[in-house]
Amino acid sequence: MNYIASVSFGKDSLAMLFMLIDKGYKLDEVIFYDTGMEFQAIYDIRDKVKVMLETLNIKYTELKPEIPFKEKMLNITVHKRNGKIQKGYGVCGGMCRWGTSDKYNTIKKYLKKQYGKGYREYIEIASDETERVEKERTIHKLLPLVDWKMTEKDCLNYCYSKGFDWKENGIRLYDILDRVSCWCCGNKNKPELENMRIHLPQYYLKRIDLLKQIKNNNKPKSIVVKQAKKEFEKMF
């Protein structure tokens, strides 16, 4: 049996990875699905962990979307259920989490191709994510953080104790964001967006640019200009 850890290099998956290693669990491979839209702190941590995995002789695999994330967001032709056609899927989030679906399907396809049915996948669900536990637990998926009773807060503190703090612009990302998901994630709430505007303007401006392109693709020009102007006024 082959044991694989799916790691996003956020707090929960990183804590899971470190604890699997510290506790001596069988671990044959680590998989990272790169959307290409992650915070730089995620890539910095990935690079550090890759070196550690190499010294431990643990295989590291990086998967990417078949269609680049930005291309799918902005440019591909989408036939909607109501018969309308739009350009791009738009922002990933809410009821339309197409990026998340792509991630799960890509990883599942890879594991099935590599191992058939001979694998178990460690999933980073924390013990206090109760709504996800029963939904995600299957014969192929293991939830070690649940078994260890590790909450999301426990995971974050564990990573901090290991010296990993997701810092950019002198700010720890978990101090200003609920989740360090893609910087363009449509599920970011108002406080998170406001914190990005103040502390991470480089991402906030890129997000505005993406929203402008999405709206420009599928809405009248006058609406696009008005919405873009409103967003930029917040910057000053």
C-alpha cells in the first residue's frame, strides 16, 4: 500500500505533513497542486519543504491544471445552463468552486493512474471542521488531524513552533486572513479584502485587474467602468 499526502502548504496541511514525519507514519509521496495563483509565502514554504523531503527520500510531485487557471477564469467559452454563453468561468468561489473541483479531480486522476486502488491519501481536514469530516472520509482518504484531535488553531501554532509563519510585507498572513487560499479566491470576506488592500496592495491590485477583465468580458462597458472606479477609490 502506498501512502500519499496532499499538501497545499497552508497551516493544516503543513502541520499534517510535519506530524506524519515526526510520528513516523508511512509516507511515500507528497503532492502539491499549484494553481499558479498562490501567495508567494506558499511558494517560499514549498521550496523549503522540498529540500527537507529530498533529504528524507520522500517523493515530491507537483501537479498543475490542464487548462491554466487564469485562462479558465477569463477566456474559455462557457455554455451556461440557461443557454447563454459567457467568456471564462469567472471568479472561483461560492457555489461555483470550479478551481477546487479541478484540484480534486486532477489529484484523483493522478493517484488512480499511478497506484490504481493501492493507495491511501492523507487529507488535511482539522478536527473542528466537523461538516467536512464525514463527507471526506472514504476508504482511500485518511484524516490524521481528526484522529489526533488537532484543531485549526492547533495546526497554526504547531507550524509557528516549527518556524513557518507565512510572512509577506512583514505581516504574517494568518494574522490578517482567515485562510491563505489563492489570492484571487472569491470566498474572501470583507475584512480579508480590506486587510489585503492595506497590507498586501500588490495582490489587491491584481485582484481588481482580474475582476475588471471578467466584468469587461460579460457586462456592458459602462457598468465595468463604474465598478472599477469604485474599487480604485478605496486605494486612496
